[in-house]
Amino acid sequence: MPPNPIVEFKNIYNKDPFAVPGNLPGTLPATAANYTHFFTAEFPCEVMEFAAVWETASSSGTLDLEKLTGTTAPGSGIALLTSTISTSGTANTVNYGTFVVGSSRQLDRDDRLALKDGGTLTSMVGLQTTTLIKPLGKGHYRANAVAIL
């Protein structure tokens, strides 16, 4: 009779999507130099969702999510959203990005994610982002934190 397989919690946990928060508190979002990479992939994964909210809107600013590979500098990466999110919209309202179609949302080990700003950021205060990422090739049994039966 073969022995029972050992089930380790890390193997179960590695199948779940996970959230990566990004935070530019206070007046930091009003300065373009503060937009940089915030996540480095340690294993193959895919970006599933991107949300942003701010306390005070910018004059006419925009926000984008980009993928950086190799030595690509922030601001020069591959745009992952079909269009930028306007940060001049209503404060304290969650805004979701719409992703491009294709494999660019997939990250290899050492690929990075960065925020990219545009337009006029004047007066923007308190930017919070959340990026939902799932591991690839680990036999997913959940999507967006809802069990699939």
C-alpha cells in the first residue's frame, strides 16, 4: 500500500491570487519622480486586476500600470491597461483598469510592475493602488477569491 501524500499548506496557499498594495501617502502623488516599480515577480504569474483610489484628485493627471523586463526603466515599459485612468476624477472612488488582451499581463521571474503617471499631477493627495496577481502553472482552484466548484 503506497504511503499517503503529505499535503503542505504552502502548496495550497501558492494556488491563490494575492493582492499587492501600493501607497503614495500625503502629497507624494503630486511628484512625478515618486512613480516607480512596486513589485518584482519571484515566479511566473499573471496580473488579474488593478484598482486605484485617491484622497484628492489631480488637476488633469493620469495613471497607468506597466510591465518592466530586464533593465527597462520605469516610464518605458509595456502598458498593461487599454487606456490610462484619469486621476482628476472623483476622490475616494475606486477606479479599475481595463487590461490589454494578450500575454503581456504574464510576468516571468524578475519582471517588475510600475506605476506610470502622466498629465498634471498638481494637488493630488493620497494614492492607494491594489494589484491582484495569480501564480501561473500551479493548478488554480480559485479566481478572484471565490471558490470554483
